[in-house]
Amino acid sequence: MSMHPRQRLPRRAAPSAAVSAGDGTPPGIDPTGSPGTPTLRFPSDFGWGAATSAYQIEGAAKEDGRGESIWDTFSRTPGRTRNGDTGDVAADHYHRWSEDLDLMRDLGLHSYRFSVSWPRVQPDGTGQPNQRGLDFYRRLIDGLHDRGIAPMVTLFHWDLPQSLQDAGGWENRDTAYRFTDYAEAVYRGLGDQVPVWLTVNEPKTVVQNGYLQGHHAPGRQDPDAAYLVAHHLQLAHGLAVRALRASGSTARIGPALNLHPCYPADDTPAAASAARLYDGYENRLYLDSILSGGYPEDVLADLGAGSRMAQGIADGDMEIISTPVDLLAVQYYTPYYVTADGLTTRRWPTSQADWQQIYPDGMYDILTRITRDYGPVPITVTENGLPCPDVPGPDGVVDDTGRIAFLRDHITAAHRAIADGVPVESYHVWSLLDNFEWAEGYEQRWGLVYVDYTTQRRVPKRSAHWYRDVIRDNGL
Ligand code: IFM
């Protein structure tokens, strides 16, 4: 088996000459644009939202019967996260959910995407659900409806119960079946009030960060295990889609995939061919299987017939994985430029997250490519955003002009894709609140709303006011 390119490329690559000022403002872009008379109107039923995930905001790690997740274990292990940060308290959303819902109402959000914490609902990953855990999400969902905001619920956003990890985690095929039981318990508890379910968030990040590079939980560096995990995560997705349908639910369901356009770094045939394989690992390994029923041949060939993944594909798995979905949730952050030897290089300024090149046209390219290659599957953009070094000024204002420029340019790119026939239904900013950014701890602030982690005071940033106007005007 040849090595996946990401293995040879540390995520933290050497800085290129073209770097941003660190506030995410690409050179040459006026960050101060604010909506006046909108010149770009979105379809009248377009949905505007914001997204979060359980471990990143909830805190209350030991309350109301919540069990331990792999992120509790990982973040409490010295050296794993920046400054030793954990999600023990995070943005304390578990206690401040009502205030946070009021913030969402003030923004005018149509849709709020959040995740259910598996160990809050099944502390050990199996068995009877913990009613106090379900009650929290019931209160949240009722509170959203009271404020006219539609809940969009992700079932798995990386916080696997530690007990399941102890039994092999996603390397163990059985975990996909445990996920289905958990999904059924959540549908039974909350399903009547949830119009959209997302199964598994960014399986690729689990594969790459959790099992190739090892800087996310569970901290493994084992390529052969990584791609078996890719298969089991997708099996879990397909089984959950079937289980939801079998429950008689009319809710819509789909996967949440982070997709990256992969361009050749130069005009050589070798770079073109390397970029094609890179695209296989980044995108087609998830899109072809879920939307077309088979893993890409080039990736399978590259992994080799003897790989644990190839050996782990049982009869009928691909039919399960490709069970028709109602929508595809797309998360776009960065493009990749691939050299002839399968490494990546930078072409655009980066944000404070050094893996993120700011390239709004990549949003257009990835959205149009989905429709071109897989047909008119309805798309919701469930994440898009950047971290900025946000600090309240003496007047208390958080002036994140770089975020406004970023959002404006990416929303404009999404509008162009819609105008060219891509069925994009909604757009969600990552993130509603500053939160625990995994291995980066609390250093990177991704929110529309600033969180003072000492007092837990929330301060809507300038971008929040700007986004509120975009929603109000249904355009910019
Ligand atoms: O914070 C993460 C999120 O959990 C998944 N998508 C990418 C975001 C920014 O890194």
C-alpha cells in the first residue's frame, strides 16, 4: 500500500510567502463592506443558520449522568491539546442554552445545527437511554421552535463514548451497529420535532486527524486502521439512514462531509494525476460511496487488496452505505494544491488556522462539482467560517472585519453556484459561538459571538450584526 499523501504532509506545513495579516483578511479585499441595498438576493425560501457541536460548547462534562467520551480522555491527556485545554466547561452552553437561543433569535437565524452528545444519551455507548440527557436536548429543541428556529441535528460529531473505544472504537465493525441503536434511541426521544438529521460529521477528519496524523482523539497513527475506520463510519451512516426510515419518520437525513477542491499545483501531467488521487482520498472516498454506491477504484487500488479496509467490506455494505439520502451537508474551508509528488502547497493567504487557505472560489467549485458529478442532490452548507484573533476593544466592540470579508465572499460564491443551477438550500456559519477548537483548545475563535471564558459573557461580534442584516435582507 502506498502512503496517503496526507501522511507525508504534516498539517502544519511551512508558511508560504503569501500570508495574511492573521485576521483572515485576504490582501486586496475591503473587509468593511456592509449590506445596504442588497445586490445579491437568495431564493425566497433560502435558509440562514449557524452551527456548533456538543463537545465544543456544552461543558457540563460530568452532569446528569453523562458518560466519558474519547475527547474527555484525549483532552485530559497531557500534551494533547494546546495549553491542556479540555471541553469540561467550554462555553457552558449546557447551562446557558436559553440565553444562547435568545442570541440566535436576535440574529434572525432560520436554522440551528447542533449535535447530540452520544455519551450524554448513552453513557456507555449502549443500552437504555439516559433520560436526563435526552431531556436537555428536548428543552433545546422546544426552545428553538418557540423562537421560530428549525433544529438540524447531527448524531455524531466525534465524541464517541470511551467504553466503545475500549472495545475497539471505529475499527470495530460493531460500533456501526451500536451507532444505529443510539440513533434509534435519539429518534424515539426527539424525532417528532426534528426536520433534518445529519448522521456522521466529517468522517474524513476522524480518519485523517484521529487515525493518520493522530492529533485528534483517539490519537492513532495507523493508515491501515484509518481506512477501515472510513468504511465503518460510512456503514454507520447508511445503517442510521435505514433505521430512521424504518422508524416511519418523514424527517430528512444525510451525511455531513467536509469537501476540498484539489487542484494540480502546476501544469504537468504528473501534478494532474497526483491531484486526482488526492481528490480520491479527500472527496470521492465519501461521495462516490454514499451517492454512487462504490468506493473509487483509484483509491482502492492505492490502498491495495490486502488492506484492512478492502478486507473489511462485507457483501451488502455498499448497498447500505448508498441508501438514498435526502440531502448532502457540505462543509467548505480550504482548497488543496497538489504537487507531482503528492504533497500540497499553498497559493492563498491563510487564516489563523494555518491549514486554511482563503479561497472563496473553492466554494463555487466544490458545489458545482457535486451537481455535475452526482446530479441534483439537495445541498445544505453546514459549515463555513474562519478563526480570527478576536478581542473586544475598549468600547467592548469585537471588530472582526476579516470574518465579514470571508463570509461575504463565500456567500457570494454560494450564490453564484445557485445561479448556475446547484440546489443549495441553506447556509450555516461555523460557528455560532467561540468554542473548543479540538487540539487547538480555546486559542482559535471561530464564533459570530465572542465568549469571555472567564465570565462566560457573550458579546456578538461585528460579524454577527452584519450576518443579522444579511439574513434580514436575504442577501448582500
Ligand atoms: O471546529 C471544527 C468542527 O468541529 C468541524 N469542522 C471544522 C471546524 C473548524 O476546524
